[in-house]
Amino acid sequence: MRGHESSVFSISVHASGKYAITTSSDTAQLWDLDTFQRKRKLNILQSVGIQKVFFLPLSNTILSCFKDNSIFAWECDTLICKYQLPAPPESSNILYKVFAVTRDGRILAAGGKSNHLHLWCLEAKHLFRIIQMPTKVRAIRHLEFLPDSFDAGSNQVLGVLSQDGIMRFVNTQTCKLLFEIGSLDEGISSSVISPHGRYIASIMENGSLNIYSVQALTKEINKPPPPLVKMIEDLPKKKVNSGDLKVKVKSGRIQRPAKSRESKAQTRILKQDLAGNFENKENELSDGLNKKRLQILLKSYGEYPTKYRMFIWRSLLQLPENHTAFSNLIDKGIHVAFLNLQKNYPIKSRKLLRVLQRTLSALAHWSTIFSDTPYLPLLAFPFVKLFQNNQLVCFEVVATLIINWCQHWFEYFPNPPINILGMIENVLAFHDKELLQHFIDHDVTSQLYAWPLLETVFSEVLTREEWLKLFDNVFSNHPSFLLMTVVAYNICSRAPLLHCNLKDDFEYFFHHRNNLDISAVIREVYHLMDTTPTDIHPDNMLNAFVALTKGQYPVFNQYPKFIVDYQTQERERIRNDELDYLRERQTVEDMQAEVDQQRVEDEAWYHKQELLRKAEETRREMLLQEEEKIIQQRQRLAAVKRELKVKEMHLQDAARRRLLKLQQDQQEMELRRLDDEMERKVHMRDREIAATAKDLEMRHLELESQKRLYEKNLARNQEAVAKEMRENADAYRRKVDLEENMFHRLIGTDQTQNEKTQKLIEENLAKAEQVCLNTDWRIQALHKQRCNDLHRSECYQEMAKLLRKNRRKEIEVLDAMMEAETKKWEEAEEKDFHLKSEKKAAALSDASRKWFLEKEINDAAEHAQHLCGRVMPKGQNEQVASSCLSRTSQSNDISSVESLTQISLNQRRTHWDTMERDLMERVRNLRQRLTAQARNRCQTPPVLAT
């Protein structure tokens, strides 16, 4: 866990024990205690510096305090800044050096080189109180709140250690000095308070350690409820005289612990006791533990606290911790018997395997029999797994177990301890004859129902927690307790055992875990210890507990030495014979390997020579074959050259013929393309003419229908206007109230006429003007009638003026339209004349071209007939002539194409392009003329058309 460049002066651990913060002057680091990896590092400027970084109690908040008096609160999981405390007032501005937080994490106390204390409320984030210490206090070295069992974590008593070595305890609410410890003669260097607030441990400046009782120092702290006041007050009077203790502390004399004197006195008493009574041996435990009280505690709770179990075991077994003797055993290395331990006992953890191997080797070096004990790994493994981090304790626990709880196990070595198994069988026969008879009936001996439990010390049939609970009782009682446990285990399992009928079932039962309550087994053991008769009780046959000697381990020779020595000698002889055999076999194998290697080398040399000879012959044959191949290839090459020459000639001839044929095909294709193009042009011309004629007919029909529609609409409009005028005049004379209705109707009629007028403006300008004037006249007339009768005459005059203006405008429009029509008719006559002249010119051109084509056709027919006459017989010439004449009777276009075969292609293209342009020009002129005529007809006023 590296990372600090300067010394670490503060370590704060989270309440859950998962995280820790280490602080130095330049940085603070957050560590994960599960993986021992750094999660985050706090870097700051060198000019600022860190005073302290710590966790708030019972929360996930980290408080960081810097040398510039800035205090920040951070979230532990996300490391986000939650808040910052404001700067203290200038009147009491001190440099914070030490800090303390109440148990509930609400109040922060800060102090430094001053006699002032600042109390911050972390919930409200403000400074709510400043406490001034006595004048003799110039600097504060340490702050710590005194826990109270009745304040729910809101501690009110604060311990202040000042520069004079005196620690004063003040009430932060009343600012009253409650008590103080230390003196000017014997000052306190550092101090810490127990979590429950009962004791204060202080390291004095002279190096001594003082333990203070808070209840003895004052009766205001941890004051119990009223009913219990007298009981708690009476208890300290029997133990410690508070007045004398205060005097001693103030006088500077150090109070030595009285427990050490008591232990010495008790030890002297036990040494003088030669009777060896068990009642007097209960105080032989080290560390001041009382075995009798431990047994009472064990019977009450069934097991020792997990936190203190290892400490209690070491005290119960009175381990001497002989470091030198154990180091000597370890230095001898791994024993030969356990070099291949992993083959017989494969363990996943390499560390656990090494510890087991070292422990077994140390036992084998301690006593020779353990190198030949097959069940020793099973016996030692649970203790090795439990004490794998302390090999000395592990070895001494196993050795103590062997000396005391494995008494008489090795008397029948290498066989199981028949005497021990006989004790167990006698106890079982006394307490459960039915179960023993069941074992006898099924040929199940004590080697099957007792020995597996003993050689594995119940580690195969119990879980870790059950095994620890069992050995809490085993180590706290006489060595016979372990044998009684075997009997109790069988008795408590009598129901499933009575149902077993096969020997394999019994073996499986005593080598695997079963559904059994270990507490019931332990209770049964105590019952057996109390109810078993003395004559069969193992207690009389086994010695009492004897601890290992200090300095050197005792000699263990409680086994048939001649058997072990004989086995050792036999094993050594067999090992030597095996070594000799292996040595000789190795020599023979080496010689055989040399012979085989020489033979292999000789065979390889001969084989290589044979391969070289064969390779030489093979290469000679390959050279001859290659020469033959070269000759054949040259012959084939000459033949190929001749074939290529012939092929080249054939290809040239074929290319020439193909070129001629290609030219001929191109000429024929060009002729066909020209024929197709001429046919397409003719077809397009006929189609366009037909389409134009149809368009003209449709246009003529449309104009006729429009003309009739215009005439009909004009007549209808004139009749409607006259009818409306008459209705208006009659209605006005009949009833004045109808004038409003007539006005709306006239307005509707006016809108309708306006829409019609807008549509007819494009078609007939004269009609639109007429309708507009009529509509305006009606609207004005209606408006004048509605106003009053007096203005009626004036309206008539205005209407008359409008009518006259309308007439003048109509005359002007008619004159303009007549002039335009006259001009159009003159232009149409000129274009018609031009069309007739063009038609005459086209007719003359068609006649001349037709004459030219017929002349060329006749010449071509005569030429063909002349050629046929020279080549063919006479009769056949006549047939050819008739066929040629029949060809001349085809259509004019085809004959013209055949007659033009001798004309160049460029001339023919030019001639046809000229003809096409002339035709398109004529069609365009005809369309323009027809369009103009139609436009003139549309612009003719309906009146004139009528």
C-alpha cells in the first residue's frame, strides 16, 4: 500500500471496515481494504497542506481539513463535494490543528494554537459556539468526545488535552469543567477513550500507561437511571477508591496495575499446591483467564466469542510459543515422507499446501512415528487451515492435541488404537445396547463407527462453525471429552444408523456430513461425562491435561519403538535398495542409450550414403530424361511453327474474305437503313397530315359550338335584363318594402353577371363591355330607387349618360375590330396566294423528279437485261427481263430507291433532307394560317356573328 512520499500521520477507517483513508502532509489516499488497492488520491498544492482527512461516524461522508482552515465534506462513494464550511469570524480566527466529531456526526470540534474551541454544526453548516479554555491553556494538542450510553450519540462532554499535559473534560452545553486527568509533574502525551466511554487510556510523558475509570473520576458522566443509581455507586467502592485514585493521579505517582500482583500471588499459591486437584488448576491459565469461569461461560452460550476464540484456545492449551525450537524443526526442511504430499492430498490453495507440508514435516522431525502415521494429515489439516497465518501456533496446537487428546493412540501402531476403541465401545454398550447390537449384527466394528471420527477429529462430518463450537468444549474439558463425543455422536444419530443395513452405508455415514444438531451432541457429551460409571469412564484411563514444556518440546515416545524402528529400518533398507536399483538401472540405461545412439548414428550414416547414391543415380536419369524432353520439345516446336505459318496464311485469307464480306454487309445495311428511314419519313408525314386535319376539324366544331353557346347566352341575358327591369318597376310601385329584397336579388344577379363577364372577356371583348355597362346601370338604378323618390329623375339622367357613353364605346370597339378583321383577311388572302404558288412549284418539282426516277429505273432495267442476256440462256434471259419489269411496277418510293443505288450516299442524303425541310415548312405555314383564322373567328363579336 504505497503512494505516500512523506510519513503518514493519520489513518481513518470507515464504519463498515471496507475503506480506509491515510493522510500525510502532502496527500491523502482512499484505500479499499478488501483488495488493498487505492481507489482515489487527493492532491493539493504544497502551499496549502493537509491537516486531517477522516470519515464521519456512521455515515459515508469524508471530512477534509486543510492548513488554511478550509473544511470540505465529500461523498464516499462518488467523491462529490457535498458542502464547505464557511470561514470562522476574524475575532476568533485560529489555525485548526486537531479535530473531534460526536458519535452521531453532527458536531465538529476544532482547536489549535489558542485557548479557543470552535464548535461547528455540520447539519446547519455554521459555527454555533466558541468555548474559551482557562488562561493557562495556550494550545490544544488533542480533542476527543466522551461517549455516553444515554445521549444517543450526541456527545456533550469533550476531552481537551492542552500543552501542559493536562486533559480537561468540559461540558459543551454548560461550558462547565467536569474533571481533569494528568498533572504538571506527570503530563499526558496522548490519550484515547474506549468506545463505551468507561475507560480512558493515556500514555504519560515518562513512558508509562495509565488506565482511568470514568465512573470513578466523576459521578456526573454515564449517570444511570434513578432506580440503578445506588447499585452503580456501590460497585466502584468495592473495586477502586476513586478519591485515592484522584489523589495519586494529581500527585504524579503512577498507579501500577493490581492484576499483575494478584496473578503473581495466585501463581505462588498454585506452586505450593502439590495435590493436583482440578479445582485448583482452574487458575493456571495465562493472561489472567479463569478456566472455571470460561467453562461457565461456555455452558451458558455453547461457544466462545469468535473474536476471542483463538486467544482463549491459546490460553486453554497454554502454548509455550517456543520460537527457537520450532525454527530448528522448520530449518530441517521438508521431511522425505511428505515430499509428494500433493499427490495423496490435492489441495487447491498452494499456500495451505505449503503450511500443511511444513507442519507435518516439523511433527515428523519432532517424533519419528509421525513420518509413518497415515492419518496425520487428516488430523492436522483443520488446525492448519485455521492457523495458516501462524505456523508456530498451528504446530503447538497439533502437538498439544496429540500429547493430551491422542493418548494411547500409538500403542498398537500401525494398527488403530484398540484400547481407545474398546473404551468407546464399552461406553456405548452401557448407554445404548440396542445400537451396539445393531452394529454387531451387521459386522460393524469400532474401527468403522469410531475410528473415522477420531482420525479426522470430526472435520469430515461437521461444518466449520460446528467444528469450532465442538472444540471450544473439547479444549475446555478433560481429554476424555473427545472419546465421549464419539459415543454421543453415534447415540444422537441412532435413528438413521438403525435404518442402515449395508456396510457401505455405514462407511458413507461416518465420512460425510449429516443433518445433526451439534448443540444436542455437546449436551449429550456432558450427560455421558456425568452418568458414565467410574469403572468404564475414560477419565480413569487417560491422564489429565499437560501443556508443552517451555524452551524445548518434550520427547514423544509413547509408541512401540521397535515396530517403528523396524519399519524405519525396513523403509530405509527398501529405500537404499531402491536407490541402488535405480542407480544400476540408470547406468544400464545410460549404456543402452549410448549403444542405441551409436547404432542410430551408424544406421543414419549408411542410410545417408545410400540416399546420396540413389540421389546421384536419380539425377543422372533425370538429366537423360531432360535431354530427351528437350529434343522432343524442339521437334514439337518446329511442328508448331509450321502449323502457325499455315494458320497465319489461312487467317490472312479468312481476314481478307471477312473484310470484303463486312464491306458488302455494311453497304447492304446502309441501303436497308436508308430504305427504312425513307419509309419512316413518309409514314410520319402522312400521320402528321392526318393529325393536323383532325385537329382542324375538331377546332372548327369547337368554334361552332362556342358560337351557338354565345348566341344563346346573349339572348338569355337580354331577356333576363328586360324581365328584371319590368319586375323592378312593378315592384317599386306596389310596395316599398320589397325594394330591399329586390336590391339583394339585383346584387346576386350582378355577381353572377360579373363572373360571366370575367369568363367572356377573353372570348369576346364587345360582349363583356356590353354586359358590364348593363350591370352598372342596373346597380345604380336600384341604388337610386332605394335612396328616395326625389332623386329618381337624376338617376335616369345619369343612366342615359352612361348608355350614350356605352354606345360610343361600342362603336369604337366595333370599328377597331372591323379594322383588325379587314387586315387579317388581307393577310390571309396573301398567304393563300403564296400557298397556291408553293403548291404549283411543288407539283412541278414532283413531276420532274418522277420523270427523272422513271428514266433512271428504265435505264437500270435495260442494263440488267443486257447483263442477263450475256450470261444466261435465252429463255432464262426472258424470265429475268420479265422479273425486272415486274419490279418496275412496284410503288414509286421503292422504285426510286432502286434507281438511286448508283447515286452516292451523300447526294441522296442531301436530297432527302431538302425535301424534308420543304415539307415541314409547308406544314408549319398551314398550321399558322389555320390558327390565325380560328383566332379571328373567336374575336368576332357575337352581334356581328349573328
